[in-house]
Amino acid sequence: MNLRDTLTLSLQTVVSYRTRSLLIVLAMALGVAAVVVLTALGDGARRYVVGQFSSLGTNLVFVLPGRAETSGGFPGAALGQTPRDLTLEDARFIAHLPQVKRMAPLNVGVAELTSGGRLREVTVLGSTSELLPIRHMKLSQGSFLAHGSERSAQIVLGSTLAHEFFPDGEPVGQRIRLGDSRFLVSGVLAPQGESMGFNSDEIVIIPIDYAQELFNTNTLFRILVEARSRTDIEPAKAAIAHALKLRHDGEEDVTVITQDAILATFDRILRALTLGVAGIAAISLAVAGILVMNVMLVAVAQRTSEIGLLKALGAPAADIRRLFFAEALWLSLAGGAIGYALGNLSAWGIRLAYPTLPAWPPHWASLAGVATAILTGIIASLLPAARAARLDPVLALSGK
Amino acid sequence: MIRLTAITRVFRMGDQEVRALNGIDLDIASGEYVSIMGPSGSGKSTLLNVIGLLDQPNSGRYELDGSDVTDLSETERARVRREKIGFVFQSFHLVPRLTAAENIELPLMLEGIAPAERTARVDAALDAFDLKDRAHHRPAELSGGQRQRVAIARATILRPTALLADEPTGNLDHRIGTEVMELLEGLHHAGTTLIVVTHDRELGARAHRHIAMRDGEIVADEK
Ligand SMILES: Nc1ncnc2c1ncn2[C@@H]1O[C@H](COP(=O)(O)OP(=O)(O)OP(=O)(O)O)[C@@H](O)[C@H]1O
Ligand SMILES: [Mg+2]
């Protein structure tokens, strides 16, 4: 029997055993859909995190106080010394390094914002005018912290706060109280929404000196540094580390990380997660494979006399094997295709429901899902097909 | 031409041995019309299965159309069955999912004949067996006589040299059974060797050669 006839005849069989076929196809489809959807979620999460983190800025290098290394630790610790804090002077020194395009020192804290009888606790960022370009922030009104005027009491409001505190007025030029000091509103941030679990619509930004005064500190939370170019990132990182080591009496008591390194780590972790999730989903396909095998074994038992007839008509064992094989192939092809469609449909639904999550199934996962389904089907049909082909024609004809 | 020499077929059931065929010597010339009769369990079906290469004897020699087919491999036996043998069974053995036409088409498919030629030959067979208006019915929608006609059409579509019928009328009433026998005899007249196993004396008597079996042996062979 040629390939075309084998495929046609087995398709006819698959179609005529409707309930049985639907059940297998469903099991297969659910397995494939699970692979597609779960990897879409995993990869969507990865893209989301990476995207959000990239949008923080370009060519960024972060400077944090303290060593983040687990090995060795801070060498002075044994002598009872505490690591030196990061200061505004450190930040200003870094700004002059040739690989550094600009830098913004950062302090973060919480304070009460009051105006016209309204009161609200808000997150306060202390920084300089450079924060705006480094963080790719945008203003909807007014201007950002003026350059070189760190000692003037200006404040930039997040868009939600601007609406809340000045519901019908022009916030720019108005006065507002933060903690115990009065600030002049210089600008309002464009609405940005949540980013990295941080809602920039509900923050205020004040000059770094005021922030340090407000929080009664002379240390920094972070220094954000933008390297001159992509190729300057690593040199900038080395130069910063070197400069700060010199400034800190030879102690390596700060951590300098690049945005790329953090991105790469996120990317790696979330890719591994996606892969793991795909693996788990693939197990459901293996279960579907066992189902296919069982159903095919039952089919062989049910169709014993038919197999006997085919043998009596002169069908060689190979033809009979191929017929059952093709049957399993159809079932898993249908399961794979429907599962693929179902998975993509679900991923589309997820993207509709959560527009910020780019839940696109990765191509490798869809391919692997469908391929696994087909492979499982084929493997599962090997034993039943071989059993059918081996049947003794006389016994098979009598249905034994 | 069929030539069996000292054919033995032994079935083992636990420690019991059944000699279903016990040293059968039998020559059947091409174009003969033979009936095989005998009590239940005498080995008629087993003999037919051996002749049809469905079953293999434990010992003895089988020559079909001049060549030794005793020790052929399963694949070779399948090819000989396809090319030279047509089976007709008591219980018809139609594939329930397939229409009458598709059932008749099966051997052509197995033989790898092109679809266009298949359609033409199936149409001719449907015509010859008066099944034209039943072509697209499934077996469940056919009468017993029609089912057996489909089975005979299927058994003969590849023009086998020998047609082996194991109680072809066993599931049919007398009138329909006679019609089916007449159909088979028509094929015999066209040149096919016809071997019929039957319990029906009257039908058996219609053959030109009568073989009687008992306990796995041929006890009478009359022309
Ligand atoms: N597969 C088998 N296993 C064991 N014994 C078998 C098998 N097939 C046939 N036999 C035995 O061989 C003997 C001959 O069987 P066979 O079917 O050829 O008889 P038969 O003449 O066709 O009988 P009936 O008229 O009832 O169809 C019987 O005793 C039967 O029980
Ligand atoms: Mg019998």
C-alpha cells in the first residue's frame, strides 16, 4: 500500500472513531497548549523585566555603598572598621572621569507632602538635574531641577501627586510643603505608570542637598552613572571602582555594576525559568503519549478481525504497522495543530488582559511543543503497531 | 494448480495435541470446482487456511502454480495471497467503517494500483455483482446477501487463480445462499479454481469434485 492510501485510510479510521479520536486529540492539544502558554508567560515575564530595566536608561553603571561580594567580604571588617559610606564628594569626583558622560547621585526616603489641607506620605528622590536625562524621564509641565542650583528649594511632582494636590490649578510656581520645608514646584513628571514595582507617578524629586538635610544624612543611596558610549561601559566601571578605591584609602568598599550585567542576569534566570516551565508542560505531553498508546492498544484488540482480514487480503505486516502508525500520526498532528492554535489563542488572550506583559510564545517552544506531540504519538504507536502486525492471521480472523 | 504432499498441521492446547490435518495429499487442478465436507472439527477450515497460505503446516510440502510455497516468509506469503488467492468467509468480514465500494477497493489499494484505475475496476465489479445502487452504503446498511456479494467482489477484484470459500452461505437463508453459490459458480465458469467448504449437502453436491474429511484426513475424494 502506498503512502497516500495509508494516510487516507488511517485518516478515515481516525474520523470514524470520533469520540476516541477527540479524546486523544484533546489530551495532546492540552499538552501542547500548556507548553505554548506557559512559555509565553515565562518569556513574556523575561521580556517585560528586560524591557523595563532597559528603559531605565542607556549605558548605565550603578554605584552602591558596600561590597556585594559574598567571598572574602570587607577586609576591614576584621579590624572592627565599617565600610565607608558613599558621599556626594565621591559622586562629584566620578563625574570628572573621562568615560563618564553624566552622573546623578540618589537618595531615597519617605516624607509627608502637605498643601492646602491635603496631606500624604510620598517617596522622595533626592538628586540633581542630570537624573532627568540619565533616567529618560519626561516632564509634562514646567522644568526639572535647575542645573547647578542644588541649594534652591525646588520640587518636581509625579503626575498623580500633581493632580491630587493641585486638582484645578497650575502646579508649576506653587508652593508645597515637604517635611518641615517649603518647596517651589518647578515641574511635573509625565505620567509613566508602574516600572520595576515603582510608581514614578507618586514620587517627588528634590535637590540632593535638601534630601540629605530632610533625611538627616550625608551618605548616598546610589550613584547613577551614564557612560559615554556602549564601549565605555566596562572602562567606566573599572575607572569608577579604581577612583573610589583611591578615595576610600585603598578599600574596595563599594559595588559597581553595569546595567548590562544586571540585564544579563535577569535574562538568564528568566530564560531558565521558561525552560523549566516548558519542561513541566512537556510532561503532560508524555502523559498524553501514554494515553495514545493505551487507546491504540485497545484499537488493535478491537480491530483484531479486521487486521486478520487485511492479512487474508494480502496485506504484508509492514502495511498493517504503517496503518496504525499513520493513525497515531494523524492524532498527534491534529493534537499538535489544535494545541498550537489553542496555546496561541490563550497567549493572545493573556496579552489582551495584561497589555504590559508581552506574552508571545517563543518560536522554539511552539516548535518543540508540536514536535514533542508528534514524536510522543509516534513512539506511543510503535508497540501497538508492532503487535497488530505480528498477529496470526487465522486467529485474528476469528477475532481471537 | 494446488499440490499438497503429506501436509500435517498440529495444534497444541496445553499438553493436548490436535492433529487438525493429518498427512493430507491433495492435487487440485486449475479451474476445478471442489467442495469440502465433513463433520465439525474435521479440519476443513484448517485445510482451506493452509491452501490460502494463511496458516503454515508443521510438515509436508505445498506447491502452488508450480512453485514451492511451503517455506515462504510472511511477506512473500502475503504477496502470494494478494495475487493468487481470494477468500470468502461465512461472516463476510467487511470493514464496517468503509462503504461497499471502499471495501471492494481494499485489495487494489494493497496492490498499489493507481486511483483512476481503481475506480474503474470497482465500478465494473459493482456492476457485475449488481451492487451499483449500494456502492456508498456501509455494511450495516446492507442485507446478508448484499454483504456476501461485496465480499466476493472484493475477493475477486484482483482476479485470483483460486477462490476459497469457507461456508459462504452459512449466514444466509437457503434462497440467498443458492444465489451466492450461483455467483461463485459463475466465477468458476470464468476460469477460477473454486474450493468451497460447506455443511450443506445440496450445495456441496453442486461441485464437480467432492472431498470428505474426518479427523484431519481425507476419507473420500470423488469426481
Ligand atoms: N488455533 C487453534 N488452536 C487449537 N486448536 C485448533 C485451532 N484451530 C483449529 N483447531 C482444532 O483443529 C481441529 C480442526 O479445526 P477446523 O477449524 O479446521 O475444523 P472445521 O472442519 O472447519 O470445523 P467446523 O465445521 O466446525 O468449522 C479442531 O479440533 C479444532 O478444535
Ligand atoms: Mg470451519
